[in-house]
Amino acid sequence: MGVRVTLRNIAKIAGVHFTTVGLALRNDPRIKPGTVAKVQAVARKLGYTRDAMLSALTTYRHTRLSHFSGVIAEITTYNPVDLKANATERRMLEAIGGSAKSQGFGFESFQINAAGMTGTQMTRILRARGIQGIVLSPRLPDPGPIPDLDWEYFSPVAVGYSITNLRVHRVCVHHAYNIRLCLHTLRARGYRRIGLVMSRIVFERNFGIGPGSFYAEQCLLPEADRVEPLIVPDITKPVLGKWLREQRIDCVILTDHPLEMQAWIHELGYDVPNEMGICLACRYGLTDGIAGIDEQMDLLGAAAVEVLVPMLQRNERGLPASPHYTLIEGRWVERPTVRPLPAG
């Protein structure tokens, strides 16, 4: 077994203090770039490797201390008063704030599309506050771009796919898993002609992943049993009724306007849940009476902070060359809009 290279070994050759070596290997901004390059070159030459167990012990000791690490910013595209009507977003923000606080950070929201606000102005505000970590909330009400900040100063993590103009690390709902969970759960309750209803806006918000998973499941069925999903710009009661009849649907997975569509299904004369089951791919707001998927927005918010904090610790700034995605699975919630499991 070879002799382990230590920080003191590197410091001796590089001509710096060993604490400077530790900071330089972490790309700490307090160390001059020339010193960082010199130290890292010596470390590579000596074959230095990080001691994972020692690093874990150091991290444990630091997290035991009560300290203030700075502020994490949440960038939104909606007026804060809109949160009063958005229980899902509130749940996620509370989780982000709680997770940030538990790791020694403050948490503040900034509206990127406020009157008179620009990306340049937002950059100045955040830099003046010393803020480097940013959580980009889902774009509301529709998917699309947001103004560019000077990203080289920040560590950004986006929630969801709805911000369309950035290559950035993301924390997302696991739409593919959730659709498959719906289908398998509903089949276990005896439904066979299970359909998916989705507006084009929701299709874009989930990057087409939900319908993709639905179509993949259809390929496993005999051709006579396959169902064509209803994906249109605007869903109306006549359009929904025609599709239910033509596709001979016995259970429907809804993605938006669920209370309105639930009322339409009753008005069309279907017996719920026996003749027609109703299931939600995303339960939110006033939909507690409908079965379906809880997307677990609290876990989504906490995961955004769990991705962001190590980026700050590694001094990882700017938009990544190869973004990675963290996916959060939903959980099934039982409600009387679908049949119960058969006995036995």
C-alpha cells in the first residue's frame, strides 16, 4: 500500500500554508486563481486523492455547529399574492425554506418579471446581497423562457421543466413513474380502457414525459385494447364526451381543470366509480376527494436545496455543460372516485 499524500505534503512543494491547500482544492474564491492552479497542479503530480471518510467527518462536525451560511434566493415568475390560491406552490416553498434554514441559510423570494425588472438588474440586486445560490421556481402560468442573469456569479437549480431557455440542473416530478403507477393501480381495480386527458400547456410543462410513458404502456397491450390519449389545446365538455364514447373509456386520468372535468363526467351521465373511474396524475388544491398521485412537493422542495448546497460548497458557479436531473416519485392516494381493490 503506497504512502498517502497529505495536504502538508502538497503545501511544502507548493510553498503555501496547508490550510491554503485545502481551500484551493475546493476552488474557494478567497484564494487567488494562480495559487489555485499551482496547488492543484502539485496535487495531481503527487497523485493526491481525497480521503472520503475524513471529509465526511469534517462535514459532520461542521453541520453540528450553529452558523449562518448566507441566503438562498428563490426566483419566481408570479406575484407573491398569487400564492394565496396556489397550495401546491406554497407547500414546495415552505419545504425549500425549511430545508435551507436547517443547513444554516436564509431564504428570500425575488420576482424576475416584476414591473421594470430585468436580468441585469436582478443580477445586481443578488450580488449586492452576496447571494450565490438560486432556486428557480416553476414558471407560471405557462412554460417558457425567463430573463437571463449573469449566471457565472450564481449556482442555479430549477424546479421542473417549465423554464425552457436554460440548460441547468433540475429537480423534477418523476412523471413517467407516476403515470405508470396510475395505470398499474387502476388495472388492479379492474379498469381496462384507461385514458389520459391533457392540455397542450401541461404537455409542455412535463416535457411530454407523461404522455410518453402512457404511449409506451399502450405498446404492451393487444392492439384492440389500446387507447388514444386526448391531448388538445383546449378541452371542452363536447370534446371530452366524444372522446370518452369513441375510445370506450372506463377510467380517465386527468391532469388539469380536474373539478370542472369531474363535473362534466357526472353531467354526461357516467356512474363514478363503477362505470367511469376518475384519477388525477397530480392532486392539488381542492382535489382531495379525487384519487390519484400526490407529487410530494415537500420532498421536491427539499431536494432542490439538497442539490444546491453542495454546489455552493464546491464553488460550482454558472450553467453546467451537462445538466443532471433529480426525480421525485409520487405516491398513490386512495379516494372513492375509483373502485377499491377486489377482495383477496
